[in-house]
Amino acid sequence: MFIVFLKLANKDGISAHMEGHKKWLQRGFDDGVFLLAGSLAPQAGGGLLAHGVTQDELQARLDDDPFVAEGVVTVEITELAASRADERLAFLVE
């Protein structure tokens, strides 16, 4: 499982690429890769929880995000090897 931070780098590009970013995000959910997405407060970017892919596969997917491709955000990926979880999230434990 991966925790991904999309850290804001260029506020000026947000509005121009928001629709493409939303479509990209939806594809990640539709494909079952993204489990959670949200904003980093205060207006610092966003974060994702990704599962079921390798780091290389995730990086390729992130590279397709218009926010990443256009330099609106920078990407930070952290791998988390879950060893314990609430029963509702047991599928995340490796």
C-alpha cells in the first residue's frame, strides 16, 4: 500500500487542469487502485491511498495526472507495509 502526497507547487495551474485531474482521479477509483483521496490542509495539495499496484505502476499512473505533468504538484510516495488494521480494513494487511 502507498501513501501519496501531491504537494502544491504552482497554484496558477490548478483551475486550468482541475477537470483533467478529476477524471484522472476517477479512473484510479474505477480501476480499484485508489482507496482514499482528499485535500491537504491548508490548501497544500492532496493525498491518496493506493493499493494493489507496484511502485513503478503507481508512478506511471501518477505521471498521467495533469497536475503532475504540468507541474501543479510534486509527488511524494511512501510505501506502508500494513501489519495491523481494524477489521474493516483487514484486506490492506499484507
